[in-house]
Amino acid sequence: SQTIHQWPATLVQPVGSPLSLECTVEGTSNPNLYWYRQAAGRGLQLLFYSVGIGQISSEVPQNLSASRPQDRQFILSSKKLLLSDSGFYLCAWSGSTNEKLFFGSGTQLSVL
Amino acid sequence: SQQGEEDPQALSIQEGENATMNCSYKTSINNLQWYRQNSGRGLVHLILIRSNEREKHSGRLRVTLDTSKKSSSLLITASRAADTASYFCATVREGGYNKLIFGAGTRLAVHP
């Protein structure tokens, strides 16, 4: 069966520090991968999605970047965190275009 | 930008009652999906309804879709305290490959 792993669960980082959040999927090949951010009590904002290795589409210009170095690995990064980067970050995958998403358990990022 | 908007933002009911949540969207869609999120957790897919479908059932869930009004509703029958969660609708635009856009959600509280 397929599983998605996302870590860490919580992270507290100072302003200006770098960020690296990792997400891996098991049990499937060539998944579509997604990074979403959720502000407290709000909906999800699509940040990046990827349909293959090295193929990244950015939805919102911002202080973050994403990479897909391997088929089932998706990384969210920042060189210098801002206060506004705080939020709940969710990784997700889907098996094919326009179908349902399977979400990881999320990372609560607090930038202080 | 948000594609789906849920209504109401919050809903409080007693166990055994039915809960109805509505979702409106702006553009033509490929499909519409409903997700559930327990506090601080990842989202779980509930049901997907395609643009050529009008109604779908899954257990105690009933989803309707009216493409002429660009709206959908999620009905949870005979609610239980365990149904307490936030519920989100998400849409895939026609031609919007891989881009699932979420609304702000409805927070449902079911009281024993």
C-alpha cells in the first residue's frame, strides 16, 4: 500500500534561518507531488506541484522553493525564513492527473 | 486565488442531526472533491464528484453538484461526535491539470 511521510512534525526557526522540509512517498511510482500551506483556521494555499523529477511548477511567488531530486521525494526549502512563512505545511501526492490527493501529516512551522 | 468558498464557515449541531455544508466556485471544473481535516492533522479525501455527475453517496455522506449554479453540497446524515472536523471542498478547473484549489472550509462541531 502507498504511504506518505512528512517530517518534522513541528519546527521552530529564527527569522533569517534556512528551511528544508522533506516528503517521501512509498508504494507508488511517478506520483504527482504537491506542497500546500495552511494559515491558522484557513484553507489551503497551493505552493508547488510536480509531475516528474526536476519538474516544478510554482503557484505563488514567495520566499520558498521546491525540488524533486528523486521520483518519490519532494523538498520544500528557503534560504532565509520570514515571519510570514509561519504556517502548517502539507505535502500530498496523487496517482494521476486530476484525481484525489493523499496528504501527509503536516509540519507546523513557527518562525520567530 | 481561492476557487471554492464554503458556507457556513462554522456549524454546530447535536449528535444525530444532519449537517449540510455548501461550496460555491467560480470557473468550469473537471471535478469537485470534499476533504476532512481533524485539528492539526493532514486532510483525508472523502468523495470526488465529476462535472457530469449530479449526486454521489458514500456511507453517511451525500454530495450533490449543480454545475449551472457552480455549487455543491455535502450532507452528513445522523452525525456523530467523531464527525467534528473541518470540511473543505476543492476543485480542479477544466484544463487546470494537477491544480487542486481548496476553499477556506467549514468547521463542524457535533455535540454529544
